[in-house]
Amino acid sequence: MFRDLTFRAQWCEAIIKSSEDAIISKTLDGVVSSWNIKAQNLFGYSEEEIVGRPITLLFPERLKNEETQILQKIYRGESISHFDTIRLHKNGTPIDVSVTISPIRNEEGGVIGISTIIRDIAERKRAEREISRLSAERLALLNARTAELHMTEERLEQRTQELRATLRRLASAERKKSEEERKRLSQELHDEIGQMLTALNFNLEIARRKIQSPDSASALEVAIQISEEIVKSVRHIMYQLRPPQLDEFGLISALRWHIDHLKHSSPLHIILHDKLGKKRLSPDLEMTCFRIVQESITNILRHASATQADIHVMLNASLLDLHIRDDGVGFEAPPDSENSFPAGHFGLRGMRERVIAMNGRFSIVSAPGRGCVIEISIPKDVEQGDHLW
Ligand SMILES: Nc1ncnc2c1ncn2[C@@H]1O[C@H](COP(=O)(O)OP(=O)(O)OP(=O)(O)O)[C@@H](O)[C@H]1O
Ligand SMILES: [Mg+2]
């Protein structure tokens, strides 16, 4: 085929022969016209077997239309560089190859044939496949580990929630017990000591009327005063333990009593904005609200340096809203979460727990220099026994 070659043609032939790549030429309609040793080694066909036959012999069935596209490009005078594809060995085995195709031109520049250089890239493809298999394995492993981690996290979260609920229940039960104990003490003070002191006073009064001696009369006078003081103190302790108004007349009455009582000992101006009136709530709800106001006012007196506190009690179809606002120094309010209250301070935490135990909402709106508002909203029809204190 290369008879009468010029030096240049001989040089080309030498390159083609010694090339590590398969070098094939074909006619413009895709028929093989030359075939080097490497092509023979790669595809298993000898030059005699393949020359004159269509190049599509090397194409797997599903890639046969590649040839049409290749020819169209070549007709347009374009080349195709390093195009990864698959060709078939004579025995039908697929081979990964990289193909570079370019037009062969005559001296006038017209396209007279097609040159195809085919490189065996099986090794590279194997490495690529191995890399993607390993990556897929690692990804699958990572996904499995992440899923495991999520599950562990979920289990831990669930356990934490369970423990929190148990803690809430225990704290609630503790509060209920303490409230009952306070009630019992208050009643005992009233029924036992209160009655006895009243009887003592009464008898001292009778004795005073009957005694003639001025010295004895003045001693008795002192005794009567002491006894009256004791009665007042006992009553005060009794009310602090559990204001009887709460059980007898309801929340507003108990709050009024509490506010009146504070008037004598503090310059804080407390205003009760009452939209509840004489309406009664469940005993638990009344007690919760009373204790929250009590602790809020104690906080205002202790920490706020406020001049005024406003207590709003509002009732709508389903909720009891309680807002306690002060115009004091304010503070960096903790975010609403069970663990965000400072250690060793129990007032705000206790308020929140009481409200959450009654399925209510609790929030603190405060910032330094901007006063503080405690906002509470509790379903008013919480079934008795639905919750503990
Ligand atoms: N109305 C308020 N104005 C300004 N700071 C407040 C107010 N209420 C609470 N604080 C701040 O929040 C902190 C926590 O209040 P909390 O009632 O939980 O605990 P405490 O009053 O310090 O102690 P206790 O356990 O006796 O109630 C207070 O120490 C105070 O710094
Ligand atoms: Mg407090």
C-alpha cells in the first residue's frame, strides 16, 4: 500500500507501525482502508480480515449510530479528540477506548479519507470504576453511619424528653404535696391556735372588767395587747401559708388582699386590672395564678427597683391570661427553655413549671432598662386531675 513512498511517507509508516495506539484509516463512507499492528493486537482482526469492511464491525449494537455522527463531523471538516467510547474485539469482548478522528486531506485541502487513532483505556477505566465503586461504598457507609447517628440521637432525645417529663411530674407532685401541707397547717392554725387565742382574749377581757386594782388592770391590759398581737401574727402566717380568700372568694379577692397587705410595707404602686370579677376558676388554676403573682411581685420588690407594677387578669372563651408588668431595671431574659434559667434561682423556673404542668404558655419579655413582663396563658378548663400541681 505504501509503494513509491517519499521519505515523508516512510517516516509516517514508521510511526504508524511502532505506535502504541491503533491507527486506522477509512474511506469517507466508513470502510477500513489501513490497519496497523496495534489495531490487530487490540481488536484481533488481521489487516487482511478487516480492510475493505465497514468500521462499524467494531461498534457495539447500541453505539452503531455513533458512526453517522462521526462521519457528519468529518464531512464538515471537523475533528473529534479523545472521545471515550466502547468498541468490540473480534471475539465480542467490549473494549474501553479513547478515539481521535480527523479528516485526511489532499493537497488542495479536500477531504479524501478519515484517520482514526484508538487508544486502549481499559486500565484507566478500570481505575475510574474502582474509584467510583469505592466512593459509592464510602458514601453508602457514610449514609449508614449518619442514619445510625440520627437514630441514636433520636433515641437520646426521646429519653431526655421522658426524663424531663418524669422530672416535671415529680416536681409537680412535690408542689402539690407542699401546697396541701400549707393548707393543712393554715387550717390547724385557724382551728386550734386561732380558736384558743380568741378564747384567751375573751377571758382576759372578762378578767379586766372584774379586777379593781390599777396595777393588776394595767398588767392585764398589756397581756390583752400581747394576745391581740399574737392573733394578728397567727392570722398573717395563716394567710401566707394559704390565703383563705382563695378558696372562699377566688383569685381576684385573694390578689386584692395580697396587694393591700403589701401597701403597708412597700412604696411600689401595684394596680390590678381585673377582667375576671367574681368568676371562679378551678382551684388548681386559681392557686397557680396566685402563686405566680406572689413570686412575680417578690421579684419586682427584690430585683426591679420599679415604681409601678400592673397585674392584668383576663378571661376569654378558653384561656386565662395573666400579665405582670413592671417599669423597673429589667434584665436579660433567658430564652424559653427548661434549662435556661440560672442555677440556684428557682422563682422563674418554678413559675414556668407550674404553667407547663397545666398545658399553658409562659414567657418573659425583658431587657436591661426596659422593665419586665411575665406573660402567662393557661387553658381555663383544664380537667381537675389532668395534671398535678
Ligand atoms: N422583675 C424583674 N426585674 C429585674 N430582674 C428580674 C426580675 N425578675 C427576675 N429578675 C432576674 O432574674 C433572676 C432570676 O429570678 P428568680 O425569681 O428565678 O430567682 P431569684 O429571685 O433570684 O431567687 P429565688 O429562687 O428566691 O426566686 C433574678 O435573680 C433577677 O436577676
Ligand atoms: Mg425570685
